[in-house]
Amino acid sequence: MPPPARELSTTSQHFIIGTAGHVDHGKTSLIRALTGAETDRLREEQERGMSIDLGFADFALPSGRHAGVIDVPGHERFLKNMLAGAGGIDLVILVIAADEGVMPQTREHLDILSVLQTRKGVVALTKADMVDSEWLELVQDDVRGALKGTFLRDAPIVPVSSVTGEGVPELKALLDAMAAEVPTRTIVGPWRLPIDRVFTIRGFGTVVTGTLVAGVARVGDRVEVLPEEVETRVRSLQVHGASVDFAEAGTRVAMNLAGVDLEEIDRGSVAAPPGVYEPTLALDARLDVLESCPREVRNRTRVRVYLGTAEVLARMNLLDADALEPGQSGLVQLRLESPTIAAKGDRYVVRLYSPMETIGGGSIIDPAPSRHRRFNEQVLANLAVKEMGTPEELVAEAVQRAGLAPVAPAAAALQLAMPAEEVASLVAGLKERGDLVEIEAGRFLHRHRLDAAAHLVTGTLSEFHAAQPMRAGMSREELRSRLSRQVDAKGFNLVLTRVEAEGLVAAEGGRVRLASHEPQLTPEQRRVADAFESGLLADPFNAPSYDELRAGLPPKAAQEVWDALLGNGVIVRISEGVFLHRKAVEQAIEQVRAYLAENRQVTAAQFRDLLGTSRKYAVPLMEYLDAQRVTRRLGDVRELF
Ligand SMILES: Nc1nc2c(ncn2[C@@H]2O[C@H](COP(=O)(O)OP(=O)(O)OP(=O)(O)O)[C@@H](O)[C@H]2O)c(=O)[nH]1
Ligand SMILES: [Mg+2]
């Protein structure tokens, strides 16, 4: 197998910071102190001084990076809302008030985040202004104890006060520094937006918001909202309050959906490209029961399942045990009371239907299973295979891991220690379904890798166009070097060929642009450009110099437009200080070719007379045509190359 030497960067740069912690411990106040934003936006929240629903903010970190913020409510009664936000969190601020210390929802939120496999976080010891230093030290010890054995065991503990501002700059700097270590989300594969809010804006229609958990969503994309199975289109997108053409995984997104009725969709629905997910009434899953679960879990227990932003009631069928004790793990089939969607590997949380205690959670093994009988050996064996990865998944993963280095089935078989014929037939099936692409004879890439790389190309071009609207395109070399950290030269060529074939990107004359891009000039720039062009074309082979051409033009615009015209190939630099219009060069090439077709050779004097120019232009132009391999010099004459 070709070495996956250069791993294509498949994670986005974006991430979500979320709060967690007991009611009234100062989460919302801390987010206000950090970002300036008020996340308690409901009137009831403001009147009661308590968060009820999720709050959202944009956080401009000192380094200039932006993070989305999700502020969760701490009150036990609103845990359902906390759960709708928790799945989107990449970096958690566990808020513990210094005066109260660890409280029940401190532990419960920590349990939930552990089940969801949140990996990074800090502890903010809030209300530090309310305690003295001795107390603060003792609380820190308690907190350290409570974090033992959790993903936050080594997390920094930062005393802060949102009232005096003490510790806030330190916390900001820490979050900024940690940004680099946060495991971010993949842009590979179909995008998915678990919806956490739905509202209407007059004149725009329905807007849904959520944390984009995977992929790249674009304006114009077709969308299916599930489980309702409503089909629509992305009319516009906003990230951090600004309109964008696309949004990458790990961002808070507001998505305006075309022609969708507000009543049709709700928190818990999921937006995704059509045909990727199927609503289901059953899920096979691994269940890890929390150590802190107050009771054993019995078969047929009625539970609330939290998946993405959805809450669904279900009965839990234990497939390989009569009951699960706290700390134990088993295989379960969740029989849902209303349809939902899930993907293999999704994390979920379960709580008892009543009393509402958090039991545990785990990962989805099969998002669309048939109904199983319990203690059935065949069923359990199949689930064990699925949990590890089916042979087909293992093959697809091996190709995906190789990034943009095409993989031959035989090499994958060797790596996976699987029979070559089996791998070959699995590859054929994956190709048939469009998951693998035969990029060269007998060698395959994963389609998601190609898509992600294509996104890098189009994203880079779209940034270039935004920064340099006058330029027709980016030089191919510059684009390649811009992406060289993510894509090697061979992979770059593969991807560029593909995006060209798909009509997303156009490449002409060594320049690459988005197919949709047209150079934008202000009216003044347009006038300047016209002046340059008509000046150059007046006597095409005796063109004035740059200094002559720009006399009388506004200096700044003249410089910008001249550079753009050169960059776009409208003006061609023949030699130091000699510039001709592209049309003049094209005409020269045509005339010289016609002349040489008849006369075989041309001298400098003949060339000069042919174009009606002078020695000053004829000599550099002949050299230019030699360099362009139109002609070839033989002593004092030129021939066709
Ligand atoms: N003295 C002091 N008071 C604080 C501090 N932070 C928050 N408070 C107060 O504590 C109360 C609760 O603060 P919030 O920020 O609403 O707490 P919360 O964690 O968001 O509460 P829920 O969202 O309802 O769980 C408010 O009265 C705040 O003014 C602090 O650092 N020092
Ligand atoms: Mg709050």
C-alpha cells in the first residue's frame, strides 16, 4: 500500500466552546465576561436570573480565531436542554462556584460529557471574589478529587470572578492556547446539522440553527430535514453572524431553508444532504452504565434517549444480560417511540423515563437494525462484527486512511490481512455505490477524501477572489503551494482535474479560478483598464511604456489595475520594460506562423517589417517567441519550433 505519508488535513479549524456546571454557579456571567455577549435571551430567563434554554455567542479569541459558544442551563429541570447542546461541545468550561464547590449537576454534567466523549476542557472556579484564599485552596483540592478518573483529571483549574474581572484574561489566554489541542470535526463526508433552534425572519422564511457536526454545507445545497423527510434547499448561510458561501464542521450555523414551513420542523430534527440518512424506530448500541447510576438497569426499561439535539422515548432491550449494574457494559436494542436518525458511531445518552436519572450511554452500532431476540448467538456475533467494523467498512476505511494516495485492492488486502479476492469484490461493490473512485486503472481513492480536497481548492480560490476581486484567477503554482501542507503534488493534480471536470473550477493559461468568478472592477478601475488597453492597442507593436501609459491616470488605481491586468494575462511582459497587449502577442504568433509556413525562415529585419515594428520591439519579441517555443533560433534566422 502506498504510504499515507502526507495526511490530507480533514478536520476543520473551527470548534465550539461550551459551558457545564451546577445551577447559579456563574456560567452565563462568565460567558458575558469572556465575550461581551448576553446568552440569556428569553424574558423569563432575565426575570428569573436563570438560564432555561441554550444560549449562543461568538467568541473572538485574542489570537484572532473565532469559536462558537454554547451556554447551557444548570438547573436539573432543564437538563434536557443541556443535553441538546452538549453534543456540539469540543472544549468545555466546567464552571464551579468557589463558594459552593462541586454540586449534583456538576457531577451529572461531567458524566454526560464523559459519555459523549468530550475530550478537552478547563475548570473555571467562579465567584472567586466571594471567598478568601484559604477557602479557595481547599475548594481546589475538592475539585481535583472530583475530577479523578474523568477526562478533566489534568485540566487546569482557573479561579475567576465575573464581577471583578479577576482571572478572566488568564482564562481567555488559556482557552486560546488550548484551541490548538482541541480535537476538531471532520470535513470529510456528508454534512450534518442537528437542529437546535427553528425560527422565522420576516421576508426570509424559516431559519434553523445548530452546530455543524461534520462536512461542509454550501449555499444552494439540496437538503433533507429528518425524520420529517422534508426536502428543500439551502438559501443562505450565516456563521458568526456573517453571510458565507459555505460552512465547515465545528461552526455554529444559521441556515435559511427555502420554502419550508416552520411547523414542519423542530429541535431534534436533522438537516443533511438527501438520501444519506433514513429515519428509524430501532437502534442497536453499546450501553455503558455510569458508576454513578443509582440503580441496576433492567430489560425493557423505559428511557429517554438523547442523540444529537433530539430526545426520543424508548424501551431498552438488553441483548446480552438480564440486568446491568452500575459500571457494567452491554449490548442493547433501543425500541424508539418516535422515529429519529443516527449514524454508526454516534454517541448517545440515556436517562430513566422516571425518575429522570442519567443512566449512561454509549455509541450507536447499527442505526437501522431489524428487531432482535435477546440472547441470540447469531445476533450477538453480528453485532460484535459491526462494532469492530464490517469487512466492507474496514476496506473503505483503509482506502480513506491513505488520503489522496490511490490504493490497489491487493495492497489493502495485505494491510488488512484479508483474502485478496474478498477485498477485490468489496472494492467493486464500494465503487458501484460511489464510495470509492477508480482514479487510475486499478487504484482507488475514497470519494469523501476527494470531496474534502475539492473543498480545500474551492475554499482557497473563493478566499483569493474575495481578497483580489480584480484578478481573473490564482496562478496554479501559488494554489498548489498554498495547499502543499494538506495535499502533495500528485494529489493536487488529481483533485484539480476532478474539480475542473465537475465544472466547479476553470483553469486557463496557468491561472485557476472558480467557474463562477468574474473579475470585479470599480467604475474608476474600469476606466483606467480601458485607458491601458486602448493605449497598448493603438499601435500594437510600438506600444508606449508603462510610464507613458499611466501619465494622467490616478496613481493608486493605475498601479492596482496594471498589476491585475498583468496577473490576468491581458498585458504581457515581453522583456524588461517592454509590454504588449495579449491581442498583439497573439497576432504576432499567428503572423509569424503563417510567414514561416510559406518561407521556412525569417530574419530579424523580415520579422520587423512583417509586424511593422522597430528593432526596439522586434528583438525582445523574437526572444519571447523563442521562449514560448513558437520559434527556434538558428544563427541569424528563426524557424518554426
Ligand atoms: N460575586 C460574584 N457573583 C457572581 C459571579 N458570577 C456570577 N455571579 C452571580 O451568580 C448568579 C448566577 O449567575 P449566572 O451566570 O446566571 O449563573 P449560571 O451558571 O448561568 O446559572 P444557570 O444558567 O441558571 O445554571 C448571578 O446573580 C450572578 O450575578 C462572580 O464571579 N462573583
Ligand atoms: Mg446561565
